[in-house]
Amino acid sequence: MKKIKYIPAVLIFPFVISCTGQKQLAEKLKPTIITETVVHDTDDPAIWIHPQDASKSLVIGTDKDTDGGLYAFDLNGKIVNKVLGLKRPNNVDIEYGFVLNGKKTDIAATTERETNKVKLYSLPDLKEVGEISVFDGETERGPMGISMYKSESGEIYAIVGRKSGPADGYLWQYKLSEKNGFITGEVIRKFGKYSGLKEIESIAVDDEAGFVYYSDEQFGVHKYYADPHKGNDELAVFGKGDFKSDVEGISIYPTSKNTGYILVSNQQNDTFNVYLREDPAKGRIAEIPVSTLESDGSEVTPINLGPKFPKGMFVAMSNGRIFHFYDWRLIEKRIKEALKTAQK
């Protein structure tokens, strides 16, 4: 999750929504935009913010299959570019300003599960600019989740998860560098606890706060430092008991430098659970029912993207080979209603 600037904070309180509140919020949100369909199976989106004109920003999404692809959608949901022939691309994330051949370059990184690689593409043109072989030497590889992290000193990392792994050291962190005009990566950290219940796919990094979160499906959400120099101690686990089954896509919406919301897909319930960015361990503050079906991946931005999305946009993968774009104001309204109900 990459943020460019902040918007004014919304008043929030650490209350858990009551059963009565859940009934009042039962009506599903309708997406503002539904994208054109991909060929096989949408899985995960990322949002690239255009540096000069935010209305020209793109949603980058994966089409997960043996003959899959990486797609670029405009803010009306139209496919404007694509890379085909990828071997089961799973998740995707974006980072800004990698210096490649002396030029700052925004990049999209996607896991390619059947080749055990992370493929790297420049933005907005989706030109291939590098790759990383991941989980080398391991019996179980199969990369799935990925999130990018840019440290305060400007170093860029890819944090990668896999289909299955050990009880500790499930995630590997790679430092990106340029070699012969292309981007490669070197593993510099192995971290992350795993319950063993199912798998770990969704990973999200909060660059400004310096934390990485990942969904341990059917268990909860783990929190660690994103900076490898700060150690591998687990900082928190939250969301335990809040999900019908799988804990999935994670998105982070800032309302100030240190406050905001963390949204996590309650996949089998077709809802998103909401937690406080500043202290998610305080518990769920809202559960937002959406029209999105069985959502694996999601992303959010607070940036004004134009008249349809003046306070930002929430994007979620849905069954049907599509992504849903939601006006953030609709979600914000539901959060406020849930908090108001919880105070009664």
C-alpha cells in the first residue's frame, strides 16, 4: 500500500460494532465502477498514482492462471494495457522512484508462481525491467503474496510469501538493486510466524508507519517491522475470531500521518473488517458488507482521483473475472455509522 499524501482525519473511536449495528449495516455497498473482465481469474490489485494528473491513475491487477497476465485499468475500469503469457501471476504491488539507469522509475512487482519468480515492470508502460528468483534452495517455493517497502533512506524491498512454509521464517525480504540495466534482488531477511492452519497470501506494508502486515488464513493478521534492521520480533496479532473462515486482502487507508484504517477481507462473508491503523489490536471497529464476492485481494488510496473518487478509492477483486472500484466516501460513511451505533 503506497501513499502520496494525507487527507484530513476522520473522528474515530476504538469501539467494536454491536450485533444491532451489524443488522443496521447489512445492506451491501454497490461499486462505483466494475472493470472489464480478464481472461481467467482476477486475484489482486494495486493502485498507481499518476505524478502529474491523479485522474490518469491506473489500477494494476493480476489474472491468475498458467497463461495469465497483468492488466492496467483506467479509473473507468477499461483495460488500457496488459502483459500476457505469465505463469500464474498471483499478487501485485507498486513502489515509486527506484533509480534505474539513472532515472527514477515506478515499478510494479508480481509473483509468478509456476516459475518461482517475482517479475518487475515499469509504470505506466508495463515494460519488463527485471526479475528475482525467490525461495531458492527451499523444497516449498510457489510465491504468492508480495508487498513493496521503501525505507526512510530510500532503499526498496520486496517482501514475498509462498504457498506453504515453516512455522517461522515464512516470509522472505529482498533488497532491490540494479544490475546491468535491470532490477534484481537479494534476500536479506527471513521472518514471520505461521499458524500452520492454511496459508499466507495477502501482505501489506505501511511505508510511513514502517510496519508490515500479513494474513495468516483462518488465524489472524500478524504485524512486524518492515525495516529489516529493526529485528524480527512479532509486534501484534489481531483479528482472531473476527472472520467466518479465511483472512484475506489487507488495505491501509491513512487519515493523518499516524491514524487511519486497516481493511481486511472477510472472504467467505463478503465483507471487510475494519481496524484502527494506530492500534489494530483494540479490535474490529466495523464490518462493511460489499457486493464483491469471495475477495482475495484489495487496495485503497486516499488520493483525490477526480469527481467519482474525491476522497480516494477502494479496489477489491471479485469473482467473475473483475475488480470493483468503490468511492471511499461510501465506506467512510459506513464506518462512521458503525462507530456511532457502538457508542449508544
